[in-house]
Amino acid sequence: MSDAEENYTYMLRCRDGSFYVGWTNDLKKRLRAHNSGKGARYTRSRTPVELVYYEVFPTKQEAMSREYHLKRLGHKEKQQLADRQHHEIIMKS
């Protein structure tokens, strides 16, 4: 994989209200995979999932590092990130 590609750290809200955090270099394809039951084992029984947060990084290593840190947040902190990004999207519209 080239460092010129975009790499994403993302967070999904699952059907049961839990959050899943991962990284990818193709966000749309990965979201489709999760919702079709071909994503991570965790999300397979919790579909449909909704993309609620993401960040873009120039390298895979940066995206993976951010994923590591987000996975260690509690549910409340993850919800705050999702709410903040939703607010930013609305403000830009």
C-alpha cells in the first residue's frame, strides 16, 4: 500500500448501541462489508451498523495508532466523539 493513499480510523454504532472502532483505506467498501455481514466478527451479529465518526490519515501506521487509542475510550467518550463530528457536519452544511 502506498503512503499516498488515504487511511481512515472509523467508528460505527451497532444495532445494539455499542461502538466498533477500526481502520481501513477504503471507508465506503469497509462499511458495505460490515453491513453485509462480511466485516469484523464483532459487527456480524449487530447489523445494521452506522458510520458515526472517522478521521483521515496519510499513513496506515497513523490510522492504526489512532484506532488503538479510540478502542480504549469508554462508551461515553466514544458517544461524545460521534456527537461532535455530527455537529461539525451540520454546521458545514
